[in-house]
Amino acid sequence: MLARRFLRRHAGVAAAAFLLLLVLLAALAPLVAPQDPYDLGQVWIMENERPPLSRSDDGRRLFLLGTDGAGRDMASAILYGLRISLAIGIGSALVALLLGIVVGLAAAYYGGRIDAALMRIVDVQLSLPTILVALVLLAVLGQGVDKTLMALVLVQWATFARNVRGAAMVERGKDYIEAAVGQGLPAWRIMLRHVLPNCWAPLIVTTTNQMASAITLEATMSFLGIGLPQTEPSLGLLISNGFDYVLAHQYWISVFPGVALVLLVVSVSVIGDQLRIVLNPKLDA
Amino acid sequence: MFDMLARRALQSALVVLVMSVLAFAGIHLVGDPVYLLVPPDAPQAEIARATRQMGLDLPLHQQYGRFLWNAVHGDLGNSFIFNRPALALIFERMPATLELAVFALLLSAAIGIPFGMWSGMHPGSAVQKIAMGFSILGVSVPVFWLGLILIMLFSVSLGWLPSGGRGPTTSLFGIEVSFLGWDGLRFMLLPACTLALHNIALVMRITEASTREVAGQEYVRFARAKGVGPLRLVWRHIAPNVMIPVVTVLGLEFAHLIAFSLVTETIFAWPGMGKLIIDSLLQLDRPVVVAYLMVVLLLYVLINFVVDVLYLLLDPRLRARSA
């Protein structure tokens, strides 16, 4: 039923279709990209800084979006970068979701002191500015995909925990949960099979929003030079690499990865927005 | 009301303490700053002397204790690179960052609130669709890319505005500010607009949602039936209730602006606190990093606290409830 209501909203459907296309392109990048930009055998330094729609020296390849300072085809680099940005953004959001669910459910179910203690930790975490926490964490942990993932998860879990706990608290007070407790069902079963399925509506919206902000945060960190190493270039790193070329009017090295990033984040945000409208009957006019 | 405030004050103090531990412990793990003062091939005695001098040979909790004691007395250590008090370095650069943040905040209020209110009161109109579309873009575009585009457009292609740096400043009450002269303002426009875009979009969305909720209420309909003119309706009846969440968001976003200015300052080479911390982080200048974290956190906590008080003052229902 939710799916049917969502399908009626054109903006949401368009965004979802576009996101699916991006995910497909990213997943199939090795097959779809005209060139593997990180295979040194396929890259010619003499073909560097070519503008968009120019041809390679042997005339066989078309550089749709131009080449960067090392001769890599921008379109291919963007596809590979999309892969990493998507993987890290979605991956970190999902892991943070899991962590948040565990903490939130535990806090809501057990209540009392456990709830107070857990929520105090969540409050402290949420009152710290995310970018500073991410910055310090990454400076401490160093560069690397796993460390970036860890830092992003640590920054995001608190939002999920608070949301889950709020929704679970509402469900906790209802009669059917009391009945389940009275029946003697084990705690984990009540939490997972009875409380959680009824909490997922606001959770979905939060997840999409967090995914969007995770992708942006990772790009920002990569742009500043911390986070992902040079060997795993995400879109943020591509943009930062192209920064110096802007003043030389070679805009394509930085602008096109940026456009890809913006389109990615916009589509995720629009999906989240449309889901929010669909789930709240008051807004769905 | 006061017990709620006291509880918030206590919680804020706790947050500051926790962050001080985390900042100290975290930064301690980042490299060994001894090698900033002595070359790596110096004799062992020299390295030992430098270590003792910087207090790095003490156990961690003792270093933290010293740090806390000094902090409470206003001494957050000397920068390893500049050999000046870290706090002084930060305060020197704070006006630049605050200038950007305040300008961005004013921009977001001046643009976001009117458009948001209009969109909220005329749902489905062209203005609303454009404003909401713009706001989704605004929250999605990463700050650094926007800065890039603006530099490309206004500095490289059109040549209207400078692409970096601060430019000439004038002295106001002893503090160097940029906005008083057109020369200085030119340098501030691009970074401030970059910083503000995200905020404008956010304020627009919140204002629109809030206005839509308020405008649909009974008392507004009654006022309109009574014959209250549109201007007075907005000014005296709708706006005060719309402002409650909007003001709190603006306040919270101000803190967010200060924290986020570090990206903008890096792009535009704006000599503020943010650029200082990025440089210090990469150069392992620990005292400056720790001092910056503490200052920003203190600002954050202070602003949150002020926003809470403001919220209590603005919404009489909360006052009545807690009385």
C-alpha cells in the first residue's frame, strides 16, 4: 500500500528511477566505463587536460567529459568514484542504522536507568558538531576505507538511536506489547518481531536523509584530504584534485564529478522527502 | 522554569567535560610532536629534554590533569609551530570566522524567512514549487563544490569578485572587520554566500512547514473572517507563532555555521579559525587543535543554551507548563 502511494508521486518515482540508474552504472562500472582510469596501461599522460568531447590521440576513443591532469577519462573516473561514494555512504548509514536500532530498542524496552544512561550518551553525541567529530576521528584513526566507515558510523548512530527509541517508546506503551510480555516471550523476540516492524515508517525517512548526509560528509572529508586514501578516489577526492585546474579555465576536471555528486545526493534527498510526505497523511494532499 | 534551565546548564557542563577528555585523548594519539622541535637524528639527551620540557613524559592522566588545571586558568598551552599561546591565536582569528558566520546567518534569515512564509501561505503556487525545489538543491549541494562553482563563475569567468583571501580590513572597536568598506566586502561576499546557501535552504523549508501549520489553524481563519487585513494578519497573528521554531533553528544553525566554516575558509583561503585548525591538524600542532575544539565546543554549548532559554521565553505555553 505504501508502495502504491509512493508510486503516485511523480517526483519520488523519477528520483528513485534515477538513483537506480546511478547504482546500476556504479555497480557495473568495470563493464560500462570506456576506460579503467586506474589501470596505468590504459592511461596516456600525453592525453591529459583534454576538454570534453575531444578524441584520444589514436582517434579511437571519445573523451565524453574530458580528461584530468593525468590523462584519465573523466566519465570513467566519475563512474568509479560513484561506486566508492555510494558504497561508503550507504554502507555507513546502514551500519549506523543497525547500531542505532540495537541501542534504541534496548533503551525503549528496558526503560528506567538503562534508558536514561543510553540516552545521556546519545544526547552528548548529538550535541557535538558532526563535522568536527568526523574531522577529529579521522585525524586520529588515519586514512583508509575501513577507518572512514568507522568514523561515519560513529557520527551517525546517535540520530538513529534517538529516532528508534522514540518510536519504540510509543509502541512499548501499547496493549499488544503488554500482552506479549505477559505471554512470557523472550525480550529479543518482542523487540525484533513486534516492536521494530511497527517503527520502521519514520526510520525509513531518517535513513534516506542520513544516507544523503553521509555521502556529503564523506565527500567533504575526502576533499579536505583526510578520510579515503588516494588509491580509493571517491567523488570528493576527484573534485579536490580538479580544484587547482579551475583557475586555468579547465573546469571539467572538478565540475563534472561535482555534478554527479549533487545529482546523487539530490535524488536520495528527494526520495526521502517524498517518503516523508507519503507516510504522513496530513501532508499528502 | 529555572530547574529546567539548571538541568540544561549541568548537562552542558558535562558535555564540555566529556569533549575535553575525548579531544585530549584523541589528539594525543596523533603523532609525536617532539619531532617538531628537535630533528629526528638529534642525540637521545636532546630528545629527552624536549620531551620533558613539553611535559610529554608524564602518564596520560597526569597530562590531562595538568591540561584541565591550566585550561580552567585560561591557559591552553603554546602552539608548537608559532610558540605563542594557542588561545591567543584562536581569538586573533575568531573575528574573521564570526564575521562570515553572522553575515551568512543574516542572509539566510533575510532570504529564507520571506520566501518560506510566502510558500507556506500559498501552497501549490509557482513560488512555492520553485522555492521548495531550490531548497532541496540547497541542502544537497556540498559546500566545497558550491564554492568552486562560485569562484569559477564570479572570479574566473566574470572577474567581478576576488577568489580568495581577506583583503583590506577596517578597525571597529579595535577588532578588524571587513564589511565596513566595499573593498573588504568584496572579499567577504563569495565565502559568505557559499556558507549561507545550505542555511537559506534549511530556513526556507522550516519556515514553510511552520507557516503551513500555523496558517491552517482556527484562529487564523477566524481573524480572516473578522476582516483582518493580510498585512496585519501576517504581522500580528501568523508571524509570531511561525518564528518560534524558526528562531531556534537559526540559533542552532549559527553554531553549525561556525563549525562548518572550516571548509569554506579552506577553499577561499579566508584567515579564520577554521583554516587554522585544518593547517594545525595536518602539521600536528596539538595545543592549537585541542584549544580550537574546546573553544568551538564551548561556543556550541553556549549557543544551544541561549537557544533553549529563547525558546522558553518565546513560547508562553512552555512557561505555563513548567511553572
